[in-house]
Amino acid sequence: MSDFAKNLKYFRKQKKYSQADLGKKLHYGYTAIANYESGRNEPAFDDLISLAKLLDVTTDELLGVNTMREGNKLLSGYRKLIPKHQKIVSDLIEILLTIR
């Protein structure tokens, strides 16, 4: 099973959609989503975008593309700092947030 198939199933269940419900929202036949989730078929680009919008995820998340968002990179770096340096960064953020 592809990452897309697994991810589609996961995100669909997170939204509490049945396969038929999701298919209906996309004006698909009732087996289309089942075929995607089993790996028998893959969506066209436009359909992939529609699926992502309906499931409130990115196409990268559906496809299983491992991207680290900027905020995650910053948080990861912050966690690697010693506590003294974390305090300096936190204080600096507080100061910058007060500047208008």
C-alpha cells in the first residue's frame, strides 16, 4: 500500500467520513475512494487537490512527502539549546513581540 493510500484512509477517518461520504462530496462513484485506499487507482492532480481541501491537509501530507515546516525547524533547534540559551531566546521573542 502506498503512503498516499494509507494517508488518505487516516485523514478520512480523522474527519469521520466514510468512503462513500467522501466520494459523494467529490462527485465520485461510491468505490472511488476504496480504490484509492487500496492502491488500485490514484487521483488526477485536480482530484488530489480537492481531496486535500476536503480533508483540510496539504497535498504533501496526503502524498507522504516529508517536509519540515519552518516553525518545526525552529522548535527543534530551540529544544537542542541548553536551558540558559533557551531563556535568552524566549526573552528575545518577548521583547520583539512588544515592538510595534
